[in-house]
Amino acid sequence: MQTAGAMAATKKTQAAPAFVTPMAAVAVKQLPEGPGWLYEVKWDGYRALVIRNGAQVQIQSRNHKDLTAMYPGIAAAALKLEVAKFVLDGEIVALDESGRPAFQVLQHRGSHAKHQVVFYAFDVLHTEGRDVLAEPIEKRRALLTKIVAGNSVIRISADLPGAASQVIDAVRSLGLEGVIAKRRGSTYQPGDRSSDWLKLRLDRQQEFVIGGFRPDGATVDALLVGYYVGKAFKFAGKVRAGFTPHIRRQVRLQLDPLRIGKCPFVDLPTEKSRWGAGVTAEEMHEMVWTRPALVAQVRFLEWTAEGRLRHAAFIGLRIDKSPQEVRREE
């Protein structure tokens, strides 16, 4: 007769691959140095899990949305891997002709036929009926390399050699978004924003939640964006730059069904800041308020002393992050 421990071990060994809430990184202003850290590129794309169970493949966003139909090439590539059961953690990235990430292409793939959509895998959570969350990162990386080897669509997000300062210089020279540092020997901590993973952005950008817009005919002239502090939805500023006419129309189409009658921000200013990021009392009647349900990636120069975004530009909408997760990053 099997003991309870042996039965539990057998059950664990035979576990089916399934969704796991992804582990998150802590934003920092400086990367740690030393042999205790691994470095890799912070990719500019959608965070996702690729889950294969035999002939079935699912692509799930970090907030558990099914992206499989949106990225059939990645799903097809997963079926070509020799391992039949796995859960891979990584980033869906659109690459231009020079191999650089192009975030907006992920939302408008039909008009960018020359771009290639790939999946950069940086972790494995399950392989061949066995969860490997408790294994050290070095072992998980070795398992990942064996699973993904030789696939041109599902690729390894490779470790970057050198000291942190050298890695930062190399990544910045390539115009990439940033660097992730991961502590050697660390386990995978589902759903946690752990200090074992640290992220450094090389330009100032982050996600913000859209709470309203100023219309311009059938398009948007500006977005009003914010972030959460607890349950309070705080105003961050206006975003007017970074749009093409096509994107202005597409964003408007997604915002119109979210219209509400009341301003959702708890602290919307009634007078302009020095940098013009506020909303005057006269402008309030021009704004259309929306339920805070859409997340936008925004690039900006800095936070002003008033806590507003200076020179903000729209990069794209994010479908892989829940609004309530969005916090101000310093």
C-alpha cells in the first residue's frame, strides 16, 4: 500500500499543465551587481504563458485572457516542440525587419505583414507532467533550453553575459526597453512581485489606466490616464502624442462602449499645472469619462513635482494586464 506521501508524489508527477499566475518583477532604478544575479532583456511585448497538453495548446495572458486565436503561429510552433506537455512563461513580441521589437504591431498585425511575431520564453513552470516551480532558476533555464532548442518562433530569452553596467550599455545601444535581473538559486513564486526579480527600464515608461478622453470628431484628441493607490484611482495626466490617425480611431472604438457619466478619478485637478498636464474647470465639460478598464503603455520624460506626466506619448494598449494592478513606478 502506498503511503500518503508516496501518493502525493505520484499525483504531483502526473499533474497536468495548467495556468499559473505569473511571477512579477520589482521596478528599480539601479540593477544589482555581482555573481549572484542573471541578466536578460526586458522585452517590449505581451506577457503570456504557452500551455501545451499533448495536441492542445493555449496561450494565456498574465490576467488569464485566451490569446490563442490571436497568435496562431506561436500555437503552431508549440505543437512542433518535442516535449508534449509544458507551461512556458515569456513575452509575445513583434519584430521589425531589423529584429527590433515593435509594440504597436501586436495590436495592428494585419497592416504590418513584414513583421514577425515570436515568443521569447524565459522560464518553464511545468514539463512532462511535473511542476518545476520549486526548482532553482538555473535548473529551470536548463530544462527550458532543451524544450525550445531549434525553434524559430518560440525562442529562448538568453542570459546576457557581463557586469550589470556592461549589460545596460549593450541593451541601451540596441534601443531595447530595459533589463531584468534574476537572483541565482531563486524559485518561481506565482503571483508574487518578488525582489528575486528586478526590472530596470532604460526609458521612462509604464502602464496607465484610461479614465477618459477628449474627443476629436470620431477619434480621440487626448487620453486621460491614471493609476491605483489601493482602491483609489489617481490622475496622472493627459496623453496627446504618439498617435497615428488610424490608432486614434481604433482607440476611440474601444473606449466608446466604456462611457460613464461621472469622472472616475478621485483627484482630477481643476487648474493647469506648469506643464499643462491638468484639466481646467472649463475643460471638464469637453471630456468623455470611461470605466477604468483599458490599460495603455505610455512613454514620458518625467514626473513633475505635482505628480503629473511630462511630455507623455502613447505607445499602445495592453491586453495582458488588469487595470487594478497598475501602480505608479518611480
